[in-house]
Amino acid sequence: QVQLVESGGGLVQAGGSLRLSCAASGRTFSALAMGWFRQAPGKEREFVAAISRSGGNTDYADSVKGRFTCSRDNAKNTVYLQMNSLKPEDTAVYYCAADPTVLATVVHTSTRDYDFWGQGTQVTVSS
């Protein structure tokens, strides 16, 4: 079992920045590929970013490329999502997710690839 806890969400003006964190416990963090997803009201949960177990490979949704950066610190059992140049359309609940089954260099973009999920943290971007 893996427990994930997101933090760092809040209210920010358009053009501003936030840094989300996701702390993992219950399993060796370096064995987990990690992903970030978001869900806005009335919409399906969508892929945002993912990072491999080693941290060497990342992938991003087209809508956030160039603005968001996913990173991890295995010594702290934490994955981060640095969000810059935020737009109102980024408003959503952001979730981190863990996949203990993939190889060290693999990243996944589908919700179905992830077995464990955090509780979510709200990000609201005002115009």
C-alpha cells in the first residue's frame, strides 16, 4: 500500500506561480513512477505530468508544456509540480498518483496506469 498527500495548492492570480508537493509513504519511493492529474468541475480527470522512478524521464500534457515542471527528490520521498504562468483554465483539483509496476525509465499518461492516489489539492487561478 502507498499513501500520498498533496500540498501547496491555493489561490493565485493569473500569471503567478505555485509549487505543489506530494509526499509518499508505505513503499520505497524510488520504486514508484509518479504522475500528476487534475480535474475541473464537470470535467474528467486529465493528465498533467509524469516522471519516471529515476527522475530521468518526464512527460507533460500539451496544455502545460513550457509552464509546468515535474521533479522528484527521492531522499525526501516527494514529487513536485512547479507551475508557472498560471492561467484561469488551470483551475482544478490536482492529484498525485503512484505506479509501482513500471520499469525505471517508463512514464505513463493514463489514469488507468496508476494504482494509488492522493486526496487532491485545490488550485484556483483568478483572472
